[in-house]
Amino acid sequence: MFEKLKNRWNLKSGGQVLIVLLVFACTGFTVMFLKEPLLSLIAAKEERNWIFTTVYYILIFPVYFVILLFYGWIFGQSTFFTGFVKKTFGRFKRK
């Protein structure tokens, strides 16, 4: 599995793959732990509906990538994650 990811992401070692996976995990946990406190600032739990949740996920999308870049920088993988974010947002451009 590590070999497949290493080749797909054009990384140099299995250790680098492990670090990249760790960065994704840290980013996901950070977003998960920030969700409830941030939502509580905006609306009470019983006032939230599906529209509110949808808007939250649309707004958290760019925040996720900022956090991803931050952890990528902390773990010394800023080059990989900068390219990853550019590639991801490049997919949204019109052709």
C-alpha cells in the first residue's frame, strides 16, 4: 500500500508517505474538533437544520486546506501539500 501511494504521489520514501498520511489525519481531527465550538458561536444545536449543515460544509472546505497547508509546513511537507492544494483547486476551474 505504501509503495502504491509513494508512486501515485511521487514521494521519495515510505517514511514520507507516513508523514503525508499523518498530516491528513491531523487536519481531519482538527476540523472535527473545531466544528462544534464554531457552530455553537453561530447557532444553537436545536436551531441547526440541513441547510445550515450544507452551508457549514461549503464554508469549511477552504478552511480545511488552510489547516492542511499549516500541518504540511509543520511536518516539513509544504512542497507536497502546496502542489496538492493547487491541483485540487485547479480541478474546479472552468475548461
